[in-house]
Amino acid sequence: MREAGKIVSLETILKDSRISQGGRVIEIELEKKHDEYVYEVEFVDTEGQSHEYYYDAENGKFIWEKKENNED
């Protein structure tokens, strides 16, 4: 799909400042939701907080964030 120009590269997504501020990427998925492809990037920030960021795979734009509370 990338070679056909239908989605942006994963490298483009990982350059986003929300991700590149620090932390560790745990998982990346390319999913089809509502007939559109999205990248789901799960990572843990430097404070141990888990985040899931969603990006439009066609243009690389940030869509939304899901935070998970990791308090013990």
C-alpha cells in the first residue's frame, strides 16, 4: 500500500513530535476503521504513562489520543 501511494510511511508517523519527545514505542498497527486506514501507535512516555495515538494513514495527520491510567 505504501508503494502504491495509498498510505504514508511509518517513518513519517514516527517523526510526530508527540512520539519523538521521548518514551518507548511498544506496538504499531495499521488498521482499517470505517473504510479508512489508520496507524495506531502505542507507547509509554518517560513517566510510565501509556498512550495510544491514532493517525490517518493516508495523510499522516494526528486524529486522537487514548491515555491509559497506569497507577498501581
